[in-house]
Amino acid sequence: MTDRLIDGEPDPEDVAVEGALRPTHLDGFVGQERVKSQLGLVLEAARRRGRAADHVLISGPPGLGKTTLAFIIAAELEAPLRITSGPALQHAGDIAAVLSSLQPGEVLFLDEIHRTARPAEEMLYLAMEDFRVDVVVGKGAGATAIPLEIAPFTLVGATTRAGLLPSPLRDRFGFTAHLDFYDPADLEIILQRSARLLGVDLREAGAIEIAGRCRGTPRIANRLLRRVRDWAQVHGDGVVDQRSASAALELYEVDALGMDRIDRAVLDVLIRRFGGGPVGLSTLAVAVGEEPETVETVAEPFLVRLGMIIRTPRGRVATPAAWQHVGVAPVLPAQSMLDLGD
């Protein structure tokens, strides 16, 4: 239950609600002030020139607003938005079909761009730079490349793993933005806005409690708000205050640091079963009962950010803070464990 609440795949109702909570213009986008200022300048310049804006690459962890910014870019440019994803583009013909149907000035949002297949990716190079694609007709020695002009467009690429993008693709983006985790003050503003849209009576203390447990991520903050709202309606008077927020999040196994069941299981296994490490990722995942990818992409980044574990060439190692959190005396002196770092 907790896994879906924190980082799992949302159900259709969650998707619909999250869409309704998205701001539609840059002025309503909370946080990421530097990115907002830079992006606002790019869009305003494009509007004044009356041309399609430069291609935009947005990177960062899940749930920080990459898709929201794509919608905002289209709205600010007053242009239609076409949405697709990297996994859907496995052949050159896939990207050719999408590009050839674009209208002048249209915004193409390519989510998970790092997962685009190489043939489609190579066709994208030419389209981004020269606004044309070469369609190959026939096979073998008789094959002919027919150049096809496409309308000027703005590509907005989103990725959680910018390092996987090849340099030729990265270099074709005119503007690159990286989204960072949000601080509690910005998350409280986001929660108050979401509460107004959802008709939730959210008190300041309740917003502070939720903001401190949502991993610095607006998507998680909005999900936790809906679950706390449910608790307040069923077990309380419908008011989301500190008491109801704390009780609801305790029910859903989200602790004061924002750690969920998987996070705590990783720490517990690492410390109690393996003496604090070092432990390889595969061994740790088997001991926790999860897939290695789940541990590596869901639990590990957050635990590293909290300073609970460190990655070493020999495996994962628990820090003194992790031992203290679990309530077990460290087997090794603190300095000895930290010496195992990078």
C-alpha cells in the first residue's frame, strides 16, 4: 500500500486529479525559481519573434513537474501540445509519422526521451536541426531517401536520467533545465493551493506536517494530502490539521522523515542482517524481497539524500545516522564506515 502511495504507478483517478491540480502558466508554478526565470525568458523571446521556441530538455527525479512544465510551455506559446514517449518510438517510421503531422509552432512533448530507440533518435537529430526527415523507400541497393519538410516545432524532452542521452541529442536542445527537490516552504504553498482546488480544509500545521514527509516532491505531497483528507473525513471532522495528518500518515507507514516500508526494510536488513555492509545491490534486493531496480531507483536515492547509506565500490554501507535511526549501536566506529566511501 505504502509503495503505491509514495513512488508506485498511480491509478487512473490519481492521474486525473494530478492533471486538475497542475498550474497552467509559469506564474502559477511554485518553486524552481531559477528555471522559471530562464524558461520565461526563452518563451518571451520566441513570442516576440513570432517563431517556434528553442527545443527544451527538462531533467530531474520523478514528480517534480517536468510534465507540468511541458503543458505550461505550450500554454505560454499558445500552441497545441502533442504528447508521446520514448518507449513508443522504436522505429524511424514511428517518429516520422509523428513529426510529419505536426502543425507550425506545435509543441511536441517527448517523455522518457532517454528510452527512445536509436533509429528513431537519429531521425530526430535532423528534424530538430533542419526541420526535415529523410524517409527511406525500398530496400537494399534500390533504396531511395526522400527528404520530407516538416513544420517548425518545439520539442520538449523530459528525462529522469539525463546521463543516458547521447551528446548529439543533448547538444541540439537550445535550453536545458534541471529540476531540484523542493524545500518545505514551497511544498506548503503547493499543498495549500491543491487543498483549495480539492475543497479540503487544510490548516497550516497540517500542511507543515505533510510537507515534511513528502520527500521534497510535489506529486507525493498531493497524494499524501488526498490520503490525509480521506482519514479526516472518515475518522475526524474533515479538517486536516497536525493531529489528523500525523495519524493518517502513521496508518500509511510514512514516518516523520518521509521513509516508507521499503526504505525502512532496506535499512533494517542492511544493519541487522549484514552488520551495516558493504552489501551488493542484488543481495540487498533479495533480502528485502524487491527487485534490484526498485531498491536502486525508489529507496536508495532518498536514503542517500538523507545521509542514511553511502554507495561504495564494494556495495552499500549504512552510515552512523542509519544505525541511530534503527536504534542499534554501530558495529564499526563511525570513521571506519565512512572510510569505505567513494
